[in-house]
Amino acid sequence: MDFTLSDEQIMFAETARTLLGDTCNSEHWRKLMEQDSAFDPARWAALVENGFTLLMLPESAGGLGLAELDMALIAQEAGYVALPEPLAESAGVAMPMLAALAPEHPLLADPAAIVAPAPAINPVVAAADQARAILIERDGHAWLAPREAVTLVAAPTIDPLRRVFRIEWNPATAEDLGPADWGLAYDRAALFAAAQGLGMAQRSVDLAVAYAKDRTQFGKPIGSYQAVKHHLASAQVAIEFARPVVLAAAAGIGAQDVYSRARVSHAKIVALEAADLAARSAIQVHGGMGYSWEVDVHLFLKRTLALTHAWGTPAHHRGRVAERLFTRTAGPDQTFAREARHA
Amino acid sequence: MDLTYTPEQQAFRAEVRAWLEAHVPAQPLEHFDANRAGFEAHRQWEATLKSGDWGMVTWPREYGGRGVDLIQWLIFEEEYYRAGAPGRVNQNGIFLLGPTLMEFGTPEQKQRFLPPMAAGEEIWAQAWSEPQAGSDLAGIRATAQRDGDDYVLNGHKIWSSRGAFADWAFGLFREPGSERHKGTSLIFFRLDQPGVTRNPIRKINGHPGFAEIVLEDVRVPAFNRLGEEGQGWHICMATAGFERGLMLRSPARYQVAAARLADLWQARKAGADPVLEADVVRAFMNAEAYALSIYQTASRLIAGARIGPEASTNKIFWSELDIHLHRTALAILGAEAELLPDPARIAAGDPDWLDDYIFSLAGPVYAGSNEIQRNIIAERMLGLPR
């Protein structure tokens, strides 16, 4: 039993934090918004160059062969910068599925290639316009459709750094990759949404802390007042008790049983709740500025809204936790129940 | 990261489980705060635990423990709560003062105080708060006047948990004339010695769970001071870190309660408000999250980290989840929630949702109010100005 991250995992996450901090900050968000874009080719190239798109691909496909936990740590950093590019959904969900179904597929040979997953549970496909292909769920199969063969109908969203599309496609111009493990894909996507939620939550708190130290009222920084402190402390508590759930969900996801599914769902519920609480608290702490387009907090509020309901609503995920609670033994010796049973 | 138990950890669990199955009283004991009989029954149970070397498993063998690590401590606690074993009447000693003694005590003090603590022969109360010093603990007025090799203690302590029946208390006293955090020392005194008057205070459930303690020229040897003279505040804060951080409230406590809440829901959902199922699931998730967080903390401490201000997040989380869990139970019971349970059912092991709910309401108050914890988080974790 060891609930700590390895030095390599911590270093890899720090590399991502530095790269994303340098290439995806307020200045970059503002520039993209001015350009009415949600994709920065230079940043994507930097992510590719540093190996982040290869992280979860098997070594046989030229990947790094790392696990969901490693990707979750990167997704957390992506959340911290409200990353517009679909790193988690392409490199964390679609590409590993493609590698499992079609190990020789030519798209796997291009680490810059984006594949957008189109699961039945989501009404829209994120970043489909940047994808080389769409990986579509139908009747348990995965179909791969080249983007040119798919009609994308943009669905305007409130998140200025996210693009989503309704898709129309024809099996005649797509490739049936056969029965696919959509259960694993859903869990991975929910996990990475949760990890992004952790990062977004911390960013909202950090933005509000910086403002509360700087902004003076009644002759003192507003961050010295308990009413302000307690908003942010409560948000931090929510983060602290979502993080270990996300990490444990990541470590256990491979089991694909009622326990692992419940833990992923628990992680998704509470991490995005933390992100929501933190974003709303940050808006309140910023006062009128928090309600302005000029302050960045709204980006995190809006991304949180999207990820809260993508890949299964909170009600969907609560149902999976309920299934675990009401159909399996609960109790203090059951925290790592699956592991105990298999040991 | 490896979230599986080693064969040694599994064997330890099996050993704890087998011992508890053979020794836990078939009927729950009367509560240790209810009356002297309940208190002494729990003292007897502590002696039984000691007979199996289970008094405080993390302590070295020489002090009555087993020298196991914090993961095994968690396993012990899981089995302890799973077995429905009696509450730990000496928790102020074994979970608060004990770890502090281990860190700051001299070898002679450890040898003197830890073994009888582990055996329940000496049961401890804490004596920190005063009528004028609650959240602002640095405002204490009780004094310790040095007199040769002794201290002479004077003052008025209050809200002393176990103060009504315990043998010993540890408290914060100041050098006469000193101010605030300076000049304070952590000193032990016997509660039955001349000059000590204790007046039980009834809690809202009617039990004399805590006491006020009046000290009038109480003479104790300087040996009873923990750490250096004047360093009491520093040591007190270390104790509070243990209290909030790890040991005061085992995750197992809430996991047992959440599992029983799920049973209550299954049994009564036909007549209950369907929206309550979300709260039942929430209570389970909260208990799980707390357990995972404590496993994470235990792993960090084993790897050499120290408990920091994040301990304050624990205290907020467990106290709030406890209230939510018990409010959910009462909501499921509906119009029957106000009824005192049948004592025969409680004696048979049924949960006492009502009394546990009342107890949960103390959580955000004791061990440093949640408002103070939020200040600590804001100032020491987030770096906001005082």
C-alpha cells in the first residue's frame, strides 16, 4: 500500500506545468479569442514534441506505454490552464482505443494527429474541426470516419476556448473497427475530465487568492477578511478531498468492475463540483471584476459547465456509485475491496 | 502508487479481526461519558486491549505498542470499527498526548506516562480552553508559578473532554506576567489531587461529557512539564496537528456509519422521500473520500513528510460529513426521527442515529472551531494575509 506518486510522475507533471504555463496563459487565451479560434498550432506542436500525445500509446505503436494515472496528472495541468486543445480526449481516449482496435493504423504513426471521440452519451463532439478522423460509437462498435467524410455542424458554446459540433456521417464512408471497449473509453474520459476539474478548481482558487491579496477595501486587502477567506478555504477543502479520489480512480481504472467504475464516477462528480464551487467563489471574491470578461475566471466557470455534463451527467455517475453501494458490501475494510478480493 | 495490501498487511488484518471477534463485548458498553460505571467499563476494555498488545499499535513495544506503521494503524482502526468495539475512552491520551509525548518527551517521561496510557491505567482529559480563551487560545490566564522543582498551578479550565471522570489532564499554563503565545508551558496534573475541583457540565444529550476544572495552588513536579519551559504553545500546536490531521477521527468510523445508512435506506426507502437516495450515496462518497485522503496522508508521512496546515481540511471535512450523514438518517426516519430509540434495540447493536446526530453537531466546534480551521487554511495554505 503506497499512495504516493513516483518522482518520474511528479517530474513529468512539472514539465507539463511549465510548458503549459508558458504557452497557455492569459495572453494566449486573449489572443485566441481575438482570432475567434480554439486551437493554437504552435502549442499543439510543443505538446507533441514533448511526447504528451504518445503518453498512453503502447510502446509497440511508438508510444510511451504509460498508464491512466500518468495521463491524469497531465490532464490536471491541462485543466489548470483551461487548455483549448483536445489533449485528453484525443491522446487519452481516442488514440488508445484506436491502438487497441487497429494497431497498424497509419494515424498512429503521426503523433500530431488528432482523433475526436464521438461517444453515444455526448450530444456533441469536441474539437472535431481539428481532427483527422472521428471515432464514433455505434451499437458497441467503433467506426473511424475521416473528417472530410463527416459533416460538422458547429454548435455554438458558451466556452470561448472550446469548439463542439454535431456530426452527420455515413457508414459507407467510414471504417468499422469492430466491437470496442467503450466502457473503458468512457471511464478514461470521465477520469480525465475529473483530473481537469481538479486543475481548474485550483486555478480558480489561485486567481482569487492573488486578487484578494491585491485588492484593498476599508484600508486592508480583502483577503484579510474572514468572509473572503472562508469562501476560498471551503473551495480548497473540496479540492483536497477530490484529489485522492481522482488518483485512486486512476490507479484502479484497469479493473473495469463495479468498484473501479464507482470510483471513477465518484471522482468525476466531486472534482467537477470542486471546480464549480471554486469558480463561483472566485467570481464572488473578485466582486464586479469577477463578472467582467476582462478577468479570466469565467473561462474556468464555463469549462467546468461543459465537463460537468460531458461523458455522463452527475446523475449518471451517481447511479454508478449507487450500484456499487447497494449491490456490494460497504464498510471500512472495503475501501480497496477489489484489490483485497483478487489478492 | 500501489493501492494493494501486502501479504503482511493482510495477515495483520486477519490477526486483528480474529482477536476482536474473540474479545469485543457482545453487548455495547454504556457510554463512557454517561456515568462512572460506563467510564470504568471502558477502562476495563482498555486493559483487555492491552492484554493483547492492542492498546496503541503504532507505539514501540517498550511503551506498550507493536511498532507498526500508519497503514497498519488504519487497518487496525478499520477492523476496530467494523467489529463495533467500544469507543476509546483514553483518546485524549493515546491519540493526542501520546504522539506529542513521543516527539517532545524525555526518555523518563515516555517511560513514566506511555505504558499506563496504553493500558488504560491512567486516562487523560485535556485542559486547554478557559472561560475567556476558546478560539483565542493564546488568551489563557491559568498560571504555572515555578517554585524550586515544582510548579504551582492556578486557574480555571473548561470544556475539558473526559474531565468528569479521567485520572489526569494535560493543560496549557503561563508564567505569571507573560503575554499571549510567550511564556506558556504544557503541564500534566492529576485530577484527584488537592486543589483540583472539577464540575461536570451536561452536554445537550444530558451526559456529563466534559467538565470545568478549577485549580487552586495545585503543586506538581517540574517533571510533569512536556518540552522546554515557555515552549507550550509550539507543543500545543503540534498536538492539535495530530488531532485535526490524522488520529482523532478514523475514516473507519464514517465508513461504518455510511454502510449502516445504506442499510437504513434499503429498509425504509419504500416510505421515504426518493431524493434522499442521493444523500445516502453522498454520505458514502464522503466517507470514501476521507478514507482515501487519510491513506494518502499516511503514505506521505511514512515517506518522511510532516503534517502541515492541510490537517485543518481534514477536520472540516469529517465534521461536516458527519452532520450530513446523520441528518440524512433522521430524514429517512421522518416523523419517527424525534423518538428516543428502544434501549433494547441499541443494546442489540442498532445504530443510535439520534444520539449520534446530536454528537455530530459538536464536530465543527471542538478541536478548534471550523471557522478557525478555515482561517488556518486561508492563511497557511493559501497565503492570504492575517
